[in-house]
Amino acid sequence: GAVVSQHPSWVICKSGTSVKIECRSLDFQATTMFWYRQFPKQSLMLMATSNEGSKATYEQGVEKDKFLINHASLTLSTLTVTSAHPEDSSFYICSADSPTIGITEFAQHFGDGTRLSIL
Amino acid sequence: GQNIDQPTEMTATEGAIVQINCTYQTSGFNGLFWYQQHAGEAPTFLSYNVLDGLEEKGRFSSFLSRSKGYSYLLLKELQMKDSASYLCAVTDSNYQLIWGAGTKLIIKP
């Protein structure tokens, strides 16, 4: 089945540090990838939609200069949290659309997530 | 606006059956998904419905009524490992995925 790999799984760093998170589709090509943020006991919040070879589309309220997204190839998208602060601490999850056998719609397949803790 | 409603939390007993409901109001409809998310982990795909009716997959079944804007996820023979959050999500006319807040399911022995 479709596999999405996300790295790193856990980051602890000092305030002001920039952190890069990678999201790779391992056995399929992902034209579109999605970046979510999830705070404890809350649902997924879509941050941005990443399209290969073009600029990402950010959701309202998400700072594009703070959360830099690059989707340089059909198998890799990166999210860089620039000058991270404690309020940016969260669970960041990427996903990719993939054709799923037996259905006509594309299901989103998720990476394992990155737990970011800013001290 | 677009809205998906599901109960915040449900409790059930091991071996029993539980039904998690989801109602939606969206701009168009191109399918409804159910995902399972264990604490601290990413969601995993469970089921997809685009036509009315029941889709059965092992212990899990998902039902859809488009005219009522309603779906449910039915879990049979509950196991302790089924304790998780269950997320309902709908694809609207722009193929944007709208997420519900999730239902936390607690299984008791």
C-alpha cells in the first residue's frame, strides 16, 4: 500500500531555531501533499497544500513566511518552521493523495508525524 | 459555512458493538472518509463512501445517506486496541477535505 515517510519523528530545540521536516512518498508519486498541525486533544488543522513545482497554498491564518514549504519533486515535500517559538510546539503531520485500490477517490495517506517541542 | 459534527467522546465495552455518527453540511459532496487515530500517532485510513448504503470491511462498517448528510461507523466485537479517535472527513465540490473534530472512543474491559 501507499507509504508516506516523515522525518524526524521528534524534535526538541531552543527558541529561535529553524526546523525542517521532510515528507516522502516511498512507493508512489504525490503531485499534492498536505501539511497539518494538531494540538493536544484537538482535530487536524490543515496548514497548507503543497503542489509539486509550484507555490504552496496556505490556509487562512497560517504565516507563509514562518512555515516555508518546498515541494521540489514528486516524492518530497519539506516544511521549515523558521525561528520557532514555544507556541509553535505541536504535532505536525504530512499526507499525500494516493490512488487506493477499490475506490475511485484518492485517500490521504499520512506520515507518522513530527512532534515538535520548542523550549 | 462547512461543518462536520460528531460526538466528542463515547464509551463502550469490550466485545460489544458501537456506532459513531457523523453529520455534515458542505459545499457539494465527493465522498466521505473515516480515519482512525491512536493517541500520538497519525491517522490511518479506514473506509470511504461515495454512494448511499453500507460498506463492510471486517469488524468495521461504514454507512452513508447523502440525502440526510449522515454517516456512521459501526465497530463490532470491540477490542481494547480499538480505543482511539475516529475522524470523519468529507470531500467537498472542490475536492477539499473537510475534517470533523473526531470522536474519542474509550473501550472498557
